[in-house]
Amino acid sequence: MDGDTGGSDRLASERIGAGDTGPPLVLLHGFAQDRRCWGPLAVELSRSRPVVAVDQPGHGGASDKAD
């Protein structure tokens, strides 16, 4: 799933699992990684709540940050 930030930057995100109770848990990766770094942990966490993993600008499926 791609998220629109309202400007020229594009974020890429993925909703993981079928959990739909409670507030979503948003997972952010570290430097030089992307949302895939969460792998099996995201699946495990999604058993009890919605999980969204996001690619930060310039990483994974997100566009580079505009100058």
C-alpha cells in the first residue's frame, strides 16, 4: 500500500495481519533498511493488533525526499 503525504514525497507502507482491535502499531525501520526488516516479528505482533510498517523517504518503496 502506498501512502500519500499530501506533497511530492511518497511513503510506502504495508498493513500486516488481520488484527483489527486497538490502535495500530506503526513500525519504523533504521538507517539503510526498509519495512521488510520487521519480517516475522511484524506477523507475530499483528496477531493482537493492526500493524503498519512504513518505508521512510529514500528507502525501500518510498520516493526520495524532495529538496
